[in-house]
Amino acid sequence: MAFLGDLLEKLARPPQELRAEHLREWAASVPGAIPIADAESRCSCKLAGVIQNVRIDPREGTGSIEATIFDGTGLLVVKWLGRQKLSGIRLGAGLILEGTVGEGRSKQLQVLNPEYQLLPAPEHG
Amino acid sequence: MARPGDVLKRVVLGRPMSSGELGHTLLPKGIALPVFASDALSSMAYATQEILLVLALVGVSALSLVVPLSLAVAVLLAIVIVSYRQIVRAYPGGGGAYVVAYENLGFTAGLAVGAALLLDYILTVSVSITAGGDAIVSAMPGLKEHKVGLTLALIGLVTLANLRGSKESGRIFAVPTYGFVVAIYVLIITGFVKCVGGCPQAESAGEHLEPEAALTLLLLLRAFAAGTTALTGVEAIAEGVPVFRFPQSKNAAATLGILGVLSISMFIGVSWLTDHTNVVYTEEATRTVMAQVAHAIFGGGFMFYVIQTLTALILILAANTAYTGFPVLASILAKDKMMPNQFKSRGDRLVFSNGIVILAVSAALLVVIFDANLNALIQLYLVGVFLSFTLAQFGTVMRWRRTREPGWQKSAAINAFGGSVTGVVLGVVVVTKFKQPGEFAGAWIIIVATPIVMYLMRSVYKHYTYVADQLAHPERKPLDRRPGNAHFVILVPKVDAAAARAVGYARSTRSADISAVTFDAANHAPWRRLAPDIPLKTLTGKKHDSLLANLRERRAALPRNDFLTVVTPEVLAGEGWYEIIRHPGLHRLKAKLVREPDIQVLDIPLVAADIDPVADQAHEPGRNHVIVLISAVHNAVLEAVEYAETMRPTDIRAVSFGLEPEETERLGDRWLEARVPHPLEIEESPYRDLGESVSRYIKRFSPDGVNRVVTVVIPEFIVSKQRHQILHGHTALIVKKRLLFENGVVVVSVPYHL
């Protein structure tokens, strides 16, 4: 009976959880990167994640681009000021960056204009 | 927490797969071969038989011609395979014969091949599964009454396996397919060995046949054409290149080569054995040719039954080839705008579920119509395949002439020859299947159906290109950046909490013109208490008509730049399908309103459980976050953005969900080009579930309906001809349905009339 309960629990597990697990493994494999959940304000860290959201804002002055990345532990907003074109920043791509972590809109962890590297989408599953 | 329906789906289909896993679903050669080869190999099982049937008309003496005829068929098969290897290398995107015809012979040729192949795939499923059903009934004659039901059940099983994913179904089907190949080779080799001292004779050897026809060239052609049924299935590999593992073209070409070697050797081997065991086959025979040969070589022993079982299995599995080819072809046709967009989307398991389902339903319909009668179905069979063979090869010839790669003349000659031969076969098939007396002359059904399907595909194409034109048409672009005014008309069936929210919402837009209409004069008193500043008018006469007349009057009086919005509040007793269908009158009204030019419909649904009696007193929400759902940048979207601006919201943004990653940059560039002074967000939807993704996204704003509201603006295409509406709008419907019960979420349709 317990086995059946376990099986049902496994089936009911949302696929997002499995995906988060795979992303955690991938991010952990990036040398020197720490989990986003461990990043604190004002730390100068190396972080990695998969781009889940891209935001183009043509308003603020000369424009800005934001990419929200997820590494299975938390979300981080990466913001580039004074830039409008995406040039390779796309959904599903992997992003490795180094920079100072601050706080942006609604207390969300944010890094401004970091050094970064784009990777093809980490395949999971 | 998953709903019980989800858990059931998970058990049956397996867990949903994210788009990033697509690479893992691709097939390695070892699995691709059984998936695609089962059709080709299984048709080999009855090709020899078909040749004998024609030759039998001349008499027993002509039966030995089966070997030379098989050789001729084998040569043709080799040529077609060589042609298709080139097609596969030239068009790695899949679509095989269709793409060749489209690009090199023109739109109509592409249309013809597309239609022919789609119909043929459906027939493949019907024919093979019926044949498999026949085999089962032969073993268990008691099931004869239930043949149709049995066949439908088999279709259901194969469909389910394919909905789980090609790789999974391929793995399941690999064993019987390879088993069949091995068994036939065992048969052939054992046959050669036993024939050393003189071949064992088949049970029908020595039977006498009444000659009914003379041995003419035409008869030989008919026999040859009958044998060409061995070629069916080759085209599927070219259609399905996208499901191969990388490097896709190379693997597909290699698989074709292997298929060729297997097919030809097995076919010639069986034909040789058929000749030397002196099988005499007529339609009245109880045992198939294959069975008779197997019986002659193995006696009635174990191997005999093994071969029968595997033959039955592979006949059923031949359908699997169609289940891979059809959905991929349908998705390519949809990309080329010849089929509805719904065929482009992948389901939970990353397969083209819509294609699979339509294929299954069509095949099932055919089975029911023809009462699972194999002979009737087979007559329809060859036309589509040979039409596509012919056009594909001539298309390749045109391509050689265009690209002039080194050695092109020789290749072009081969293709031209192959195309001519398949063209001749096509002619013979059409003519003979029209004229054969007594037999079901059903080929005419296909010959009539193909142009009908072509016509339908052409209408879809014309419609989608018309839409694209309209969306990009500079004259229909919303006038630049002159803010229009928002006018609101609140529909008041009852003065309740939803009406109060509607009032609060409308007021928050600071519109100078808010009014209300009702059909029930009794609402005036409570309305005066709720919103004394908003005039309420009672409409008399037939409800919908008087409302529409009133709205049209108002709309006509407004400047073109302004927007007129009808607000429809409704209180829902609970969440669930029942609530949605409970008020058909309101739905009909909303549907009519959406079809009115230049009138927006804003829905304020309120689930009774979410009513806050203290707060819900026409309170103006302090925050109204507006998101405009977009998937591209065009006139309809720009108009929706303009509309959103008139709501004077706290913030506006455009959001796109579930875009193909490659499209991210293109959408961003187009947004910047359009110079819209609002942010664009592109949010992932890895499980391609739009409703869920939108709902999750909205939760970030924590809407409560009283202080914080999220307004979702959806551009909707309204087409002039009702029948075209099915080609659009399913996105809007999905989102509306999903958001209906979310507290604090308001959905507005901005119709764009085409």
C-alpha cells in the first residue's frame, strides 16, 4: 500500500520539480558558480542559470534589457542598461555571469551589466 | 497538487516533456528502421501474392513469370530508393516528396503531393490494421462478428502508443519488425537448403487454373503494377527526416539504404521460393501465398506459426509508419499555411498530437465505412503513393537541372527514368482499378477525394495569406500615437457584487464617459444607491437586438480613434464547467458582441466565494496592471496596445508566452521597430501550456480584485466568413477559459476584423 502511495506521489509530482532538479545539477557543474539561493546582496559572485524571461524596455532613457535566469534554486534578474538589441539573449539559453548582486524591483536579486557568457540551451530530461 | 485527470493522463501517456527535451526524443537508426520500415516490409508480404493473382488469369504456365517480374519490381524499388536518398540529403527539413514537388514543380504540384500523401497515410493505417485484424480473425474465427470493433480497438492501441512518443512506440515495435526480418531470412535460407534436392511442393501445387485472359503486354504491366505494392512505405522516411537523430540526413539516407537491401533481398527470395514450390494462388484460397510457402518449407511446425504471427504483427505495425509520417507532414504543411495552425503544435510528449488524433479518427471512419473489408480498402491504396513517387522524382530532375552539381546528368537520368516508370505504373493502376469487373472499383474514390483535399488546402492557404496581408497592411495600421478616449457601457443584468466591481473598474480608468444599460427596470433603485453618477438606461424589446442597436448607435457617433467597451459582469456560483455553460444567453450575447466591429468586450467574472462584502462597494482598484498577450507584432497587436493605453493603467506591458527560442530576437527587433513605448516580456512556457503559464505569470501581481487588478488584453481575429473562424482564435479561448475563475483578473477581447 505504501508503495502505491509512493507511486501516486511520484506521478502527481509536477514536472517543474523534475526540471528544477536537472537545472540544479547543470548549474552545479559550472566551475566556480554558486547557487542563486546562496547569493546575498552585495556579493561579487559567479552565477549560472537558464533564461526564462527576457524583457525589453524601450523607455528608460536609452533602453534596457533584462533576462531572468533560473538555476533550480532561485531566480536572478540580469539587467543591461543602455542596450536595446537582444543579440543572442534568448529563451532557454544558458547564461553564466560574474558581477555584484544588488536588489532591484520588488526586492528581486539583480545584477547590473555583468560580464557574461551565453551557452546553448542545457538539455534536460 | 495535480488534479486526478492529470494523474490519469500521466499514467497513460507518461510525464509531460519540456521543449528542451526534444533532442532526446529523436530516433537513432536502430529504432528508426522498424518505425519506418514496417510499412515497406509488410507490403512485401503480399506483393508476391498480388502478382500471382494477375498471372493466374493466364493459367498455371504463366506463374513462373513471377520471378522476372519480381526482379523488375526490385529494380524499380532500387531506383526509387536511390532517388529518395538524394531527396533526403537535399531536404533535411523533412517533407520529402512534398517539398521536392513544391520547390521544383510549383505550388499546385506541392498541393497534389501533400493531399495525396495525407490520404495515403490514412489509408495505410486503415489497410494495415484491417489486414492485421484479418490475420487475428483467421486464427480465432469466433471473432469474425466483431471484426470492426476489433480493428477499431487495434487502431486505438497503436494511437495510444504513438501519443506516448515515437521513440517509445518505436522501441515496442522494434522486436516484431526485426523478428519478421529474421524469420523471413530463415525461411529463405531454409528454403534454398531444402531445394537442393528438389523443392518441397506447396499444398496448392498442381491445381488447375482456367485461363481467362491472354498473355498480353497489358497483362504483364498489370502484374508488374500489382507487384509495385512492395514499394509503399519508402516515402515515409523522406517525410520523417526531422525525427532522426543528428546528423539527420545522413542517418535517414543510411536507413533508406538498409531498407532497400532488406526489402529487395526478402522480396526476391520469397518470389523465388513461391515459384519453385509451385504455389497456385486464387482469391478463393484460404491460405495466403506467404503461408503456403512457409507451410511447404517448414511443414506445419513451430516455425510456420512463428512466421504467421510475425506477419500479422508487422501488418499491424505498418500503420506505425503512417503515425510518424502523417503528423510530421501535417506540421510541415501547416508551416506552409496549407493546413490549420493547430497541426503545428506539439503536445505534452513532444509529438504532434493533433496530427496523430486526426489520423486515427479518419482511419477509423474509413474502417467503419468499408466495414473492415480489406479488399475494398486496398483498391484505394496505391494511387497516392505513386503520384508522389512520380512528382518527387521529376521534381528532383528539375532540381538537378537547376543546381548542376557535379555528375548531375547521370543522377538526373536515373531519376527521370524512375519517374517515368512510376508514372506508367500510376497510369496502369488508375486504369485497371477503374475497369476491373466484379472487383470493388474503389479507386475512383481516391481520385475524387484528392482534388477535394487539394481544394481545401488551397482555401486554407488563401485564407492565411490574406490574414497575413491584412495584418501587415500599412493602411490598416492604427493611427499614430494620438490617444483616443475610452467609453464604457456597463451591462447590468443585476445590481450585485460583480456590477459593483465593474463600476469600480470603469471609474479607475478615469474615463469621462461611463454609462450603463439594463433590461430590467427594477434595477434602477439599487443602481442609484451603488452608482448615482452613472446613468442607467433601460432597453426594451428583444434583448440582444436592442442592445446591439444601442451600441451601434453610440459607436457611430464616436470618433474613429476612440474605443467603446462593453463591460459584462457576472457572478459565478462556483468554479467548473457547469458554471461556464449555465448562462448560454450571456455567452451568445458575448459572442455576438465580439463580432461587432470596433466594440471591445470586457469580462468581469466574479466567483461568489471571492466576494468581499465590505470591500466590494464599487471600490476603485488602486492598481491596474495591464498585460497585452502577443505572439507577433502586427496591426492587431498595435491596436490592442492602443486600447490598453486608454485604460490609464498603473503599467502596461506586452507579454509573449511559449515562443520558439529562435524567434526571441526576431520578436524583440520587431517590437523595437514598431516603436511601442512599452516593455515587452518574452516568457518561457516549456510545457507549451499557455493557460497555465499565463495564470502563473499573473499571480506575481497578487491581484485581489478590489485593490489590485490584472487586465489581460487579447487581440482576437474575427473573420468575415464563419467557416474560417476555426482556423483562428483557439488561443484566446484557452486563455479566457483558464482565467475565468481567477480572482481579480479581467479579460478584454480587442477584435481585429479581417
